[in-house]
Amino acid sequence: MYEFEHEIKRKEKIFKTYVILFIVSALINLVLFFMDGELLRGTISLLFYFIVVSFALRKKAWAVWIIKYMVWLHIIYFIIIIIAKAIEVMN
């Protein structure tokens, strides 16, 4: 099936946004791991993130799926943290 040029550009822009959000969330997680003193867990996570991003840039379907899943998971996680902090401040 053929796609128009603007559809290809839109899909590429969405993909790049997912990759950027994945990298940002991965960096936040790494900082949290290293602040807790979990060097081994942080190192393993860094290796996992690097492998997933490298395969996603090659457009492997499983890696793109993992990136989308992790980005939405982190968005939900950060919303829950914000709600919990707001409830904590109210009490």
C-alpha cells in the first residue's frame, strides 16, 4: 500500500518524538537508580536502554513496540507521582 509523503513525514515525526521521550525517561530512571546507590541495576538498565534504542533506530518492530510501551508507562507513572504528591501536600 502506498503512502503519501505527508503521511510518511508525520509517522517519522511521531517515531522521533517517542524515541526522544524514551531517552528522557531512561535518563531520569538512571539518575534515580544511581542516586539510590543501585549501580548494578542502573548499569543493566543503561545497557537495556541502549540496545532497545539501537534496534528501534533500525525500525525493528519489537523495539519500537517496547519504546511506545515504556513511554506510556512512564507518562502514567509520572502522573501518579504528581497526584500522590498533591494529595500529600493537601493532607
